Amino acid sequence: MERYLEDYQKRRLTERFDILTAVNILKSQGYDDDELIAEIIRVFYVDLDTFNEVVSAAA
């Protein structure tokens, strides 16, 4: 995943499909469920309610 130097450069993830895609990419890179949220918020602004729904549905 891309790394940004400044918070204002982060993309917003609010759509379920986009969050699911990001989660799948992170899992393919070896991140487990406990590490997902920490990593994803480093890279994106995330709708946490939708993120939790996506992770719960995937489990």
C-alpha cells in the first residue's frame, strides 16, 4: 500500500467495495485481522462502521 507523508494526502474510504478491496490487499500481504485497522488508518481515512461490517462479514 502507498504511504503518504501528510495526513491531508490520504484517500477517503467510505464505500464498502473500496474498503473490502483494501482489506483483501492487506490480507494478501500477510496482515492478520488484528493488524488490519492499524495499517489501514495509516494509509486512508476510513469509515470505521463500514470497516467493521466488512471485517465481520469476512470472518
